Amino acid sequence: MKIDEMLMKALTSYDNNRERSQQEQIGVSQLGGCRKQVWLQLQKAEKTNQNTLRLPALMGTAIHKMIEEAITKESWGEYELEVALEHDGIKGHVDLYIPEVGAIVDWKTTKLKSLDYFPSKQQRWQVHVYAWLITKVRNTTPKTVTLVAIPRDGDERQIKIHTEEYSEAIALEAVAWLRDVESRDVAPEPERYAAQFCQHYCSYFGDKCGGKGKELTGEIIEDVTIIGAIKRYLDLDSQIKDLTTQKDGVKTALENVSGITPDGVKVTWNQVAGRKSIDEQEVKKLLGFVPTKQGDSSMRLMVK
């Protein structure tokens, strides 16, 4: 067995035995996702896709577990970790609850490029439903909900925090979404694209659901030379992305390293000044507008 296969087999087996992985109820994190996926789960449909990609979720689980163990060793007053809640068929686990200030906190692992879209409506629904569950189960009302985005490919400088007051209206909007799905006799249409999401991450992809298709338009390319060039382009693009990732990993290993190797390779780190740019807000304040100049148009190749 290859090392990567051995690793994923062990991690997957570990995850499958966790209580969360075995629960049959709809989880709070699923509210606002694909209606058809949730509907199929409610119908206890047999899972048809056994080859879903698991590593991003497993990394999220590992980070959550580490945070839980780390906070447990701190003396920060009264707080609760991994608070299990269930009401009216909805089950959730609150990452961190601080009763003294009425705060719900949820950790989210993500990618740097996703931070611009954080938090999503689905993520906001999730924390507000956690607070709603607290009010139902414990007869006390939290004051705030907080989402903390932790980028897997970043560092602590890129951690992003979003806090807002608890809103029962937002929580009930999410609950109403679930009730609507539950009430349907016929499966809703899939809401995720097959190629980008379903085939990789949905357990019902295949016979149960083919995902959302994206209509292809345009002239059919039949020239075998051009088709070969297209495939070569995609292959090179994939290699470039992979090599860039590897290069960044090696660069991390060389942090704080300087000197000369026995065969004469010199390694140094030099501070580079940040890029200067025009302060548009200041210009607008002084002139009342920001002058712009339109450059020449150019063609951009997209091969997807």
C-alpha cells in the first residue's frame, strides 16, 4: 500500500468512527446547502459515491480538535467546548460557548482566497441557529455570535473574525429552509455543479443525483492538433500550480536560513519595500474625483 493511501485510509477510518460522522439527523452546518442533498439524507437514501474527497474536512477536524485541547488547558473563566445541542430534529455542536458574556464562537477552516467571501449566508445561519438551540435547550438567550476564519494556507495574520448580535429572525429563516425541504414529496433540483463539487464532495452523486449541469455552448473543435494543444495547456497549467505549491513549501522550510552551501549556492533574505500606490481616497478628497485612463484592450485565454 502506498504511503498516501495508507494515510488517507487511517484518517478516513478515524473520522468514520466519530460520533458526528455517524449522526443521522441533519446537522446545523448543512442548513442553506444543497436542498437535494439534504432531502436525500432525510429520505435515508443509500449513499452512492464512495470516492468523495475528504482531506479538507479532515484538516478542519484536526484543527478543531487541537483548538479544543489547547483551550481546555487555559484558565479563562467559565466556558464550554463542543456543546452538544438537539431540538426539533436539528442537531449541532457549538465549538465554544461563553455563558458569562452570552457568546457563541464557531471556528471555520478555509482557504485564503475564500476570505473575501467570509462569512457566507450559510455560515451566518449556522451560528445563529446554534444560539437559537441554546435558547430552546437551556432557556437562556446568547447575546452575540462569532465566526472565526482560520486559513489553512495562511498564517495568524490572516485570521478573520466576524461578530454580530444574535438574531432569532436569522435563525428561524434557516429553520424554515429545513422545514421547506422536509415538506417536499419530490426531490428538489440539485444546486451544485457536478464537475466542480458534486462528484468530489457529495455522497449521493451518481445514480441518486447527477448534480447541476452547465450548458456548453460554442463551435465544436475537431482538429486533433488543436485538441492536443488544449490538453497540453491544461496539463502544464496543473503542473505549474503543483510546482508553485511545492515551491512555497520549500520557501517556508528556508525561513530564517542564510549562508552558502558547500557547492557555492548563496541563500539570503532581503527586506523589500512595499508597493507604492496612489491613495484614491485622498485624491478624491482633494479633487472631488479620481482621474483614470483607459488602457488598450487585450485578449485573455481561458481553458477550463
